[in-house]
Amino acid sequence: MKKGRTYKRSLMAILSAIVMVSLALTCGSVARTEAATSTAPVITTQPKDASVTVGETAKFTIAASGQTSLKYQWQSRKDASSAWSNSGQSGAKTATLSVATVLGLHGWQFRCVVTGADGKSTVSSTVSVKIAPKFTVQPQDTTVEHNHTVHFSASVYGKEPLYYGWQYWDDSAADWKNTGISGVGTPKYEYTANETWHGRRFRCVVSDGNGQEAYSEEAVLTIIPWITQQPGEINSSIGSTPKLTVSAQGVGTLKYQWQSRKNAESAWTNSGLDGAKTDTLSVPVTGGLDGWQFRCTVTDANGQKNYSETCDVSVLTSMSPPNDTYAEVGSTVQLKVSMSGRSPFTYQWQSRKDPSAQWKNSGMQGAKTDTLTIPMTAGLHGWQFRVIATDRKGGVMISAPATLVTHLALTEPVMDRPSPLGREALFFACAEGKGKLTYQWQSRKDDNSAWSNSGQKGANTFNLHVPTIKGLNGWQFRCIITDESGESITSNVARLLVAAKIIEEPLDVTVNAGSVAEFSVEAEGTGQLKYQWQSRKDEDSAWSNSGQSGAKTSTLSVNALAGLNGWQFRCLVTDYYGNPVETEYATLTVK
């Protein structure tokens, strides 16, 4: 039994070995067959060239068959002379490549490498991308009046230079025609439209620096009648019959229809007044017509309409304007306007200094009533006043100006005149009154002397010229002024104050630090002169009396410390009568 079991096991081992050898031979034969029949992937659909607008996505698609587990790798290059490199665009490792386009990608080339599981590859045909310019602003439908300029415009993004051309067609059966408006940098079309252009369509064609073209959307031109004369406004009194006239140009025979409405919030309705279907409408003015509006509808042979401007009707009211007023300085004047018609009225009084000045709203008492109250001052002589009155319907009337005339008066007193010795003093007499004024200057030595007519220059004008000499110090002057009615006034008394005369001004001084700088002045005047030197740090500082040596003499001595560099010095010179005169300033420079 033991020998039998041993025999069986030996037989089974032999059979197993035979089976294993047989399987090994079979598998080897299969492997050799598969290796012998393996081929590269076959591209069943080649990619195609892509033409897109700049900014759009270009797509390239490939289809392949053969081994399982195919791999894709898209490649790109700038042109045929450049090397291929793997693309980084979306889908670069799939059967479809998506390329986000920019201007610089125009003409680039693309291909796809398809690889099987055994590493064998097939390369697709080479394709390219063409990038056309993009319209960022499209021409818009436009309506223009007959014989007016039509404007179309477009904006394009693309490879420079951009060449623009404009085209049109008149009906669906016609071909597009060039307008003749073209060129580099001309994205606008402007031309005078005539009646035959109604309904014409326009478009813009653009060619970029790469030779790529793009067409804009179509824009339709509508021609409407041209209103050459507007009807204007009606400002008439009750009982009158003004006429509204409109003139127009357009296609064919024009038709007219006048319309009216009660106010701006109401609907327009066709008018039944005389001439409502002609170019001239007759409007009988009644009180109830105030505030009504009229317009004319003009229709051409194509049925296109245009509307005239709106005509507003204002039924006039009457006004009695204010009168010129002659008044005393210091009195109160009232200017009054009388209104009749569409009450209640609102008022605004205005004033101006003279006819050449601008009118301004008055702030005086009653400026928003029918009566303006004016405190009369000398400065108001010759001023003009008017009132703007507005009725309840908004009708406006402006009065004629009324002028204020004052009785003869000085507008400002005659002033004392300090004047340096040897110069000329000027006395002024400023007055207002009726008509042309005459002047007579008088003078006297002091309060105890009699007045006598002056023989100085300008004694019969408003401006007296007096030479400044020592003997005239303290003399008194006045002016007698007479208006054309014979009214006279005598001015106040003014004095001539003869001040000292600076003969030699102080000069700038430059010294070393620690030394003494001297500033001197030479003056001439009445009696013994007094001196007071002053100083300041710079032009932005205030003057103050100096405490340096000689500050009250004609020569100032200054210890030139470094901190005084740039300081300024001047002198006040006072004569016997206390009339002061100041010198120019001099600058100290400390080195």
C-alpha cells in the first residue's frame, strides 16, 4: 500500500509538470503575438484651424484610436521657424485644447502628440489660430433731421494699425457698398444726410495689422423733417391775435398739424384754430389762454415726424413804472410801482450804480414789495432802481429804471494833507449834485485870517495843487461848490502840514561781527528836527524804537552782533510842528 501511494504521487507530479510546461508555452506564444501586432495610435480626426475674435477662446479637438489608455499632449510654437514646446493652456493633456486669445497669439501653430500604453506616439497635423479685431463699441441706430449731419462711430480693439471702412446698403436685395469714408484711425462716419438716405443701414469694417477683418453690427438711419424756423413765444395782450409760424424741410410734400395743451402736465391734442393744418396758426388771446402751450407736428412723405419747439403763451399785464426822484441827503425816498392784470404779483427790486453796471437784487426795506424805501445818502446820487414783477402765471415784466438825484452835497470831507518839504500837496473836493458842478478853492493863513480865492493850480477844479514850502505850514483850505441850479455848499476846512524832507536816505551796511555799524540820515524841515531810529528783524516783523547809541540823533551806531545779521533800520524825522516823515529802511549785514 505504501508503494502504491508513492507511485500515485509521482504520477501526479509528472502530470502537473506537463501542464505547467504547456501553459508556459501557450502564454509565451500569446505574448509574442501581441508584441508582434502592437502599432502607434491612429488619428481619426485631425484638428482644424481656428478663427476667433480677440478675447474669445479658440478650441482645437482631435480624435484617435488604437491602443487603450491614450495620452495627449498639445504643443505650440510662434511660427514654422520656432521650436515646439508643450502648451500650458487649458486642456493641454486632453483631446480638446482651449486657448484664451490675445493679440500676440495671432498665427501661432498648434499640434497634438498622442501616445499609446507602449509609448508609441503619433503627431497630429499642424493648425494655427487667426485672431480678428473686436468691436468694443458698436454703431447705434441714428435719427437726424433732413439735410443734417449723420454721425456713426465705433471703437475697436485689435492689432495696430487698424484700417476702418464704412459700408451701407439701402434694401435687403442690395449689396453692401463702400461709403468712401475710410482710412487708418477713422472710426467715425460723418456726412450730410439727404432725403434718399432714409432707412439706409450702415456698418463698419475693420482690417487690422494682421490682415484680419471684422464687421460691426448694423445701424439704421432715420431721416425726419428739419424745422428751419421755430414758432417762438406769445407775449400778447388780451384781444390780440398773434400768429405762430413754422418752416420745415423734408422728403416730399410736408403736412402740418398744430397741437395745444393747457399746461406741461396735460396731453397734447390737435388744435381746431384757424390754420391748424398749415404752417401758420392764428391764436386769439383771451385771459383763459394764459399758460397754454402750442407746437406743430410736421410729417414728410415717408411718414416720419418731427415736432417744433413748444410755444408758451403769456398774457401780458400792465405796469406803471417808478419815477426818477430828487431828494435831500439824509431823507427817506420811496419808489413805487403800480401793476394791473393777473394778480397777485411778486416783486424784486434791483439797483445799479450807473448804466454801465450790472443789476443786483436790492436788500433795502420793501425790496420784495411794490414799494421800495431808500435812506438817501450822498453816495446814492445817480443810482438806478427797477422792479421785476411776476404775475400768478409766471409772466414777468421789468420796469424802466428810475434814477435817484441828490441835492448838492459833499460825498466825503476835504482831508488835511501832510506833505514833505519841496513836494506838492493835493486837496480833493468830492461832491454830488444836479448837473455840472463848478468849484472855487479858498485859503487863509490861520483861524484869525480872512478867506480869499486861491490862485494855486486847479483852484477852479475839484483838485487843488499846493507847493509844499515852509511858510505854508498850517495854512487852511476849503472849496465852494455850485451845481447847475445855482445851489452852493462850502466844504469843511483842511490844513496843509509841511513835513520834513529826507535829503539823504540811510544806506545798507556790511561789517564784521563785533564791530560798530553806523546808519545816517540827512533831512531838512521847519524848526529843530527830531529823530527816532527804529529796527525790525525782517519784513514780517513789526518796527520798534531802537535802544542803540544815537537812536535819537541823525546817526545810529549799532553793535554788530552775529544775531543782528539781516536786521533792518529806519528813522522817523519830525519837524517843529510835529509832522513826521519816515526814511526808507537800510539792512545790516554781519559777516
